[in-house]
Amino acid sequence: MVDVDVVVIGAGQAGLSTAFHLHRAGLVPVGDRGWQDAAATFVVLDDAPEPGGAWQHRPPAMRVADAHGVHDLPGMPLLVPDETESASKAVPYYFAQYEEAFGLHVQRPVTVTRVEEDPDDDGRARGGRRLRVTSRLVDDSGVPSGETVVWRARGLVNATGTWRKPFWPTYPGRAAFRGRQVHSRDVSDPAELADGHVVVVGGGTSAVQLLLALADVTTTTWVTRRPPAWRDGQLTPELGRAAVALVAERTRAGLPPGSIVSVTGLPLTDAYRAGIASGVLRARPPFSRIVADGVVWDDPVPPPVAAPPVDAEPVDAEPTDAEPVDARDGVSPVLGAWVAGDAHVEAHTIVWATGYRPALDHLAPLRLRSARGGVVMDGTRVAADPRLHLVGYGPSASTIGANRAGRDAVRELLEHLELR
């Protein structure tokens, strides 16, 4: 068993930001010279074989210019001379440079299988009872099969993100479909789906970008749970803050976080406008069921155009002097109106671009999930346990938010552990 002060799980944007601030505060990373004798230590555990977080798994065709939310890590700017370079290569290269420049000594490929209370700790030490973190080396296929290492920590920052947990919705008839079903996460080359009509389900950026890429190789049908909220104009900082605040109120109330893009909408770029004009980016409402050769609508005529829904009022919102921001400002309901179509659409492939869920299964022994389905949070801190911080969860899921979350988590955690 290895004793450290802080374990950081995950080395994406949020995890690296956290590691940077821990190191800057004087903690020494495991693997650094003399770390065994240091007054305070931390370790970063990452299950990927190489640096880059989820970016290394992005489709090769996604350029840096197309990728939303590539932001500088603290202390070192991201310099990409050619914005047409693949984001799956440029960003991991930047992350690798960052890890080396700041001597973070990320341990990989290592997956954390379990976090629990240390049964041998009586809780008398400052900061309270320690946590036991069980990790295993990962083989080339991503399966935990190697040596087990157990860490004992006074605090933990979880930065595992969502990439490892794609969401597959339950749908009538899904098991009856004879074609191919994939999650958008696993579509690396749209040309692989060129052998027939593709139904893309989901209303986020990944669905939109995939539809435009598929338009070059095959025909598509777009299906969304809500009419697409196309936003004309810039996504202002005020709107971004309002979106983050709404998600933060959900996590403070113990609700599942929801996505920030569900509040901000989709920006009307030139490429998206062209896709709407061509019909590729005109969506249909949810189908009624899946059949062996495609999807079926009981009523193929969509409901009339309505203003896009706005998330509910924040729960227990604190008073503010800022002007309220209406999430509907700049949204074009006409462009996003659902369109009619055939009652039965044959398809060779269904792509579920239905997002992700937070990868928190390894924290299950701590019983953090509330009766309302989420983790009750106070900023980055788990409200019921000051030893635990979740960065990249809820309002800090964006890359700008992840940087700030890493800084805030370190400040609060070190104050609790009396290390600053």
C-alpha cells in the first residue's frame, strides 16, 4: 500500500489542471526524485495508454478549427500553427508536452476499480479518515489485467469525465433491428457507414458534425428529442455563465448535471447554415419504435413550431446583481422546426449520438449518489464529504470550466487537509 496525500483520477483537461495546481502548491508527484521523503505528495492515475484524455479518441477528420472547447491549460498556451491539423493529434501532443514541462509524472495505463473508506484508519489524523484507492494496470485492449496497486489518500480529486460511459437509450424494438447500431463515440471514419442509409439520433454537436461528414458518403435522417435550438450570433460570455449557473444549480440540488449545450444551443456557423439549407440538418421528432429494417413514426407529421424549451428555474438560486440572461435570446425556432417525412424509413445503420454519463462507477462504495439521481455538490466539492472533489462534472464539464475547477478544487482540498 502506498500512502499519498492526494490521488487525482484522470489526466484530461481537468485532471492536468488539478495536478498543475497541486504541484504549484508544493506537493510532490509520485515518481519525482525524492518523492518518498516529501512532506506532501500526490499521484495522477490515468487509464489511457498515452497522454491526451478523450481527445486521442476523436475522429481523425476532426480538425482543431472544428473542435469546440480546445483551451489552454494553466501555465502553458496551446500553440497550433495549422488549425486544419487533426485535433486527435494536436491536442494529445500538447497534453504530452504539458505533462513533461511541469513534471507531473502521470501513472498510466492504470485504471481505478474501487474507492472506499480505509478500514484500518481510525480517522484521528488531521483531515479525517483516509480513503483506499484500488488501481490496476490496463492491457493493450483496455482491460484491467495487470498488477494491483492500492493507494491510501487523505483527499481525492476525480477527473474521469464521461468518455468511458456512452449513453445508450432504451427504445422500443431496438433489439429487433437487423442493421448496425453504434454510438457516435465509435465512429472514427464516416466512410465506414457508406453502405446504406444512416439514422442519427441526438441533438448535440457530435450529431451535427457527424451528419455533415456523412453527407459526403451516404444519405441520412436526423432525429432529435427536442427541436434543434439554432442560435444566431455569438455565444456570449454572459450566456456561457448563465448556462454554467443552471447546471451548477442542478448539481447543488443533487440532480443529474445535464449538458451545458442544452442551454446554450447550437451556433449557426456557415457550415451549419449550409447543412440546414441542403436539408441534412433538418431534424425529425423521435420515432415511435425501431423495426427490423429501420424506424417507424406512428404520426409522421411533427407538431407545430414552438419556442425551444428552457431549463427550469434554478433550485435555491442565490440572489445576484447581474442582469438575467434568457436562454432563448438569439434562438431561431423556425430554422430548428421539426420536418415531416415518411412514416417508415429504412436504414442500414443507427448512430446513437446521445451523449455520455459521468464515469463514477468506481466511487460507488462511497454511496455518493442522492435519491434525485445525481451527486449533491457544492462547487467542485461533494457536499457531504470535504475529502472528495469532482472536476469535469456538471458545470465544470467544459474545458474552460475544467481549468477553473482544478484550481478551485485544489484550494479547497488543501485548506481542508491543512496543507496550505
